[in-house]
Amino acid sequence: MASVHNIPAPDAVARLFNDLLGRRVIAKKSAVKQAVTPRSAGAFGLYGPTDEQIDGIVFCDVALACYAGAALSLIPAATVQPSIRAGKMADGTFENFSEVLNIARGWFDTPGQAPVKLRRCLPSPCELPKELIAMLIKPAERLDLDIEIDGYGAGKMLLVVK
Amino acid sequence: MKILVVDDSKAMRMIVMRTLRQAGFGEHTIEEAGNGVEALKNIEGTPADLILCDWNMPEMNGIDLLKKLREAGNGVKFGFVTSEGNPEMRQIATDAGAAFLITKPFTVDAFQSALQPVLTG
């Protein structure tokens, strides 16, 4: 069974967004670590070899998740501004963004091992099991990114692995 | 020619169709379906010349759709557009009769390279 233990380089993250959204995307390591909890507004992607074994988490704040979900369907940025202000994604935007998280599973792949899969996709605030909260607090590795989508806006992403 | 795009994500169907146009295949008739069952229904009336299909979908997934088509004697040109593309999956796809497998996220160049020989061959 595959286990998640790769953290992608910022360039790989930017490339995926770039290819998927068809527009220039810049990803840079954040100067400050994000304090992400299940109450943080945005979206979580949970990755692992089985539904029960989650070894990797991607969190995108509500701004990044909304901008990416909108850009994917060429929805104008202004359309998602109310959702960003309210801290809650619209269902359609979340559905679009889920596809980004699904394709992002490739970040965690290790050559020679079975592919890692996206197991769950959750709009947040949400409930997370204790072990996943623990992973957010004390991961084996983490990557905090500032991501800017050309023509839309900027947001933050956190990737952690157990 | 009719190209049928099969994916359970509406956003992804839109991206595939946009990429088809950017890759120079916009003159073809492009239709869409949300899963294998819908795809079979779509081609009942007008057969497709090429099916571009996701792998994981509810109701009927991509590989089951391909196998069903081949069992029925339907030799329609078929390619996968999917988020996973490990060697094992590529082998399964080839054995079942797929012409190519493109992994997401994809580029316009990837579409041109994969589709050009299939559509002109």
C-alpha cells in the first residue's frame, strides 16, 4: 500500500495550477507558518492509501480555493468575492475546487509505489478526527505557500504529511 | 467527426473541451457525458469517432465502458484522460483497447501529440 511521504516543491504546485487553470500562477514559500485548524475557512483534501489511513493533508484558505475553483470554470473573480468575505465557498465553486484537489494527488506519489488517492474533500469549517488535527499541529513535514493566480488573486496553502 | 468527452466533473469536461479547441480540434462535433452509462446512451443515436474518457466515475467507470464497447464489437477510438497514469493502469488501458492515456493536468501539446495520430490515422 502506498503511503504519503512526499512534499512537492513550490514549482510543482505552481505548475499544476498553471496547467489546470491555463493561466500564470506563482507559488512561494510563506514567510510565516499558518495555524490551520478544522475551523479555518477554506477546503481540505485528505490523501492516503485507504479511506481509513490518511497520511497527507492539503488545506487551501477560502480565497485560494474560491479563486482556483472560479478560474477553473472561467467564472469572474468578482463572482466569488462575497464567498471569500463570508468565509464560505458556494457549492459549485467547491465542486470545481475538488477537481483541483483530486489532481493534486500526484504531488504525493512516490515512484515505484501505488498511486496515492484523494480520499475526502471537505469545505471548512468542518469536523476532523483527532489524529488529523494532530497531523496539522505536528506534521513530519510541512510546506506553507503563498499562491497567486493571475487575474484572480492570492491565497494560502498548507501541505502536511505524517 | 464526433468526439465524446466523458467525465463526472462538469468543470473538467469544460477544460477538456477547451483544450480540444486550443489544440486545433475545434472543427469537430464535441459532445459530453457524465459517466459510462450516459456515454453509451449518447452514442446509441450517433456513433462517436473518438471517446475521451476519465477513469474513475460513478455508475460506470472508464475501463468498464471501454470493455463494454469492445465486447459489443464497437471499435471506436478511445483514450483516457485521467489523474492517475501509472504503468499498471497504462497496461490495463492498452490491453482493453485504448489508444492513449493522458494524465491530468494536461497541456495543449499533450492533446495534439496523443490525438493527431488517432484522428488522422
